Amino acid sequence: MEFDFVVVGAGSAGCAVANRLSADGKHSVALLEAGGKDSNPWIHVPVGYFKTMGNPKTDWMYNTQSDAGINGRSIAWPRGKVLGGSSSINGLLYVRGQPQDFDHWRQLGNDGWGWTDVLPYFKRAETWHGQENSEFRGQNGPLSVSPTRLKRDVVDRWIDAAVTAGYRKNPDYNGEDQEGVGYFQLTLKGVQRCSSAKAYLKPARNRKNLTVITQAQTEKVVLENNEATAVVARIKGQTQTVKARKEIVLSAGSIGSPQILMLSGIGSSDELKSVGLDVGQHLPGVGKNLQDHLQARPVYKTSLPTINIEINSLFKQALIGMQYVLRQSGPMTMAASLGAGFLKTDERLDTPDIQFHIQPWSADKPADGPHPFSAFTASVLQMRPESSGHLKLTSASIDDHPAIHPNYLATETDQRTIVRGIQIARKIADSSPLKDHITEEYAPGKEVAFDDEAATLDWARNTAVTIYHPTGTCKMGDDSQAVVDARLRVHGIKGLRVADCSIMPTITSGNTNAPAIMIGEKVSDMILEDARP
């Protein structure tokens, strides 16, 4: 098999790349996806992430190593293994990040990645269905972005309580200014998930110059004289070589892309040799600079009805299913969270540094089902952690997951920020009109005093989990730890780029699906520009 371009990974970025590269019909494009087709009906139901996360048919089922920052725990790291990648199993939340995030990338030496550079690609990607139409929103893109269809009293009261506590409402956190509270925006079309596969692949599937291959596990990139010429992939159990006449684009995600690079001989010489791999290009930053968002999850029992009570019997679940099918409404249209908050832990900060995900349900572990009482969760995370971790190969086989070392809460700033975020969650819960409807703080609970920072931090270390935003492991830049340049070309290798969240030099302020799609949109223009005679 031979194509002009070979794209590895049909996730948030990869689908966008494949669509744009094949759009004019001039180039042949192969898109290789290790997972299967997005035919599981739960993928398309908004609340279906409960069924697809933790399912080995749609989830890579990664787990971290034990991590000192979370008191030695190992936690699950779900990542999508299906057409659409993580956009097919995520919580549908659409957050671009702050303009300052991208201006910082540019200040680090990455020309072309400032806010004014990337905004046109955010706009090109989306069709915004909200009322707040502005110069910041797109109207004709493939990705459908909608206001949430579901509202709940407990979330309305949380938003009002946040205003009472001194924060402001913001009708569009993806507009000019992120700061404030409101409802999340969703990658939703009607009452169905709008994954990158649905947005970018479905309209392009009949193009004769686009070949989409599922069940295709890429094992390595073939290098000839420091040029990427092909990939070796196991396609439906058979090892095959897929050649690229022009370029190969790795869009396998922040775990998959660096793993494939290392298995191809691109990475730290010592680490490659330690698992018996030959060194093709010494790039010590491959797999380093790993950043993620860690969420603490305060839970409050409430006298208001929440999803916990709405789904606590098979009869109620059947009614909810009928409501979704017949009226296109109800809890099955729910994203992972309803209420959003982008707030500052210190007024001296230029921009918000914490994010809230307000969920009208609660659980010790979502896979085990909700609590038997009415409650809501006020999840809070630090948006720009200083701590960074790394990935390390465990063998020379693509079948063996790399060791994931997140290195959570390793700095005083990160520790102080998560404690302050929990305190703000408690402050808002103790404000009107919410406080009159809270019957008990279930977690952290009265055992952890508000002003006991040490106990609050220890509670976070014992209970906090990822909110599924790994980034940075093939970072963009020109320093000794950089993996790709500002045009996302792998340093020292011709014909090879990386395009996914792994290229982020620093993590964005919020959920990472929207920036991943933007990266796919932007790199496709770069590739086509460089392919012109």
C-alpha cells in the first residue's frame, strides 16, 4: 500500500488532518486507526461515556504507575481506541482555553501559535449553535458545538451561589474572556455526540482518495537516512508496510505518539538501548514534559433532586430511555458535567487558574454507579500545573503499554492551588441560594476542617483522579527537550510530523478536545503549504 500521506490515529486531530488533506482530491491519504469503527450505539448517546470508558473495545485501558503525589496510588487513564479517538468516549465538553495559553506558546519561540494565529482555526472547525454569536465563534465548520440541553436546579443554584460568593456569570467562556461561571458548551449535534469522526470523517468517507483502515495497530515508523518513508502496521492481524510518498503524521495521542516514536528509534538513546532498540535519532524529550489535569471531587448531599435519584430503579431508567428516544430530552442528553467555572484562587492573578465541573450526580467510582442519596459533585482542578511527569517504554513491543509517571502535585504551587480550589468549592457551597439545600458535606466531610490545609491536601492526595487531559509528551519548541518544531516536524527527521495534544509545550487552561481539533486543522494547512511545488 502506498499513499501520498499516511495519518496514524483517527482521533480528535487525526480525523481533521485526514479530512483536510483529502479535501481537494489532489493527494491520496491513508488514515490508520488501531481501534474499530464507531458503531457502538453508546458512542453516539451523550451519556454513553459511562459505557465506553473502561470498555477494552473502545478504551486503551491505560493505568499510571504508583505516584507519590497521590499517596502512592495507581489510577486509570482512559483514552479512546475507536474512530474518533477520545472524542468518541469523552464528556463532550468544548473548551478552547485562554488566549494567554497560546500567546505563551508563541513567547516560547513557537511562531504562528499565538491566539490571533489559532483563533481562525477554532472558528473554521466549529458551527456554534448558541445565541451569543460574536467575532470569536464559527458558523460554518464541521464540528457542531451547542449549549447544554439539560438544566438542573442544583446547578442553577450553584451558579447563583458562585455569584453571591463574588464571582461573575459568563455566557460564553469560549469568547473574549474565559473567567466566570455558567453552563458548559458541548460537542453535540441534536441529541447525539459530535465526535471528530462524525464531524470530519463521515462527510469524507466517499472520497476516492481517502482510505480509512481500522484495526490497524501501527508498530513503528520506517526510517531511511533520517527520512520517514513508511509505517509498519498490524492490520487485522497481518503485518503490513504502508508507504508514504510525501509525509507521515502521527496523531496517536499523548501516549501513543511518543510510544510509536520511541519504538521507531526516536527518543533518548539510553532509554531506547535499555529495551534493545536501535537509535535512529537522539531526541531526549520524547515522552517527557507529561502534563495532566488532576481533579479533586467535593460531594454534597442535597434536598434537591439529582440524577442519583432520577435513575435509582430500572423503571426510572426505562422512562429516561423513552424520554430520550421520543422527546429527545432528559438525562441521556447529559454531558459529563453541566456547570462550568473558571476562577482565580488569588485576585492578583492575571487569568483564572482553577476550573470547576459541576455534576448533578455523585459516585465514589462512576463505574460502580451513583450514590443511593441525592447529591452533586463540585469537581475542581488546577488548570496550569507546574508538575510534569514522563512516559517510559516497558519493552520493545507496541503491545506493552508504556509506564506512565504523572508526577502529580510535585510543587508547592500545585499543592497550594488544589487546596485553595477545594476551599473555594466549600465557600460556594456555603453561599445562598445553595447552602439552604445542602444537608451534608459528604466529601471531604467535617473531619477535614476548612482551614486545615495539610488535611485538605492529604484528602486530595488520597482521592483526586485524572480528568483525562494528558498532554506535552512530544512538545513543540527549539530547546533540548523539544520533539517537534513550530511546523510540527520531528526534529532531525524528514517527512514526519506529530499532530495531537502531545505537541503542547504547556497544557491549555481547560479541557483539551477543542485544542486537539484546532491542532489538526492548523497542521493540515502547514502540510499542504509545504507540499506545493
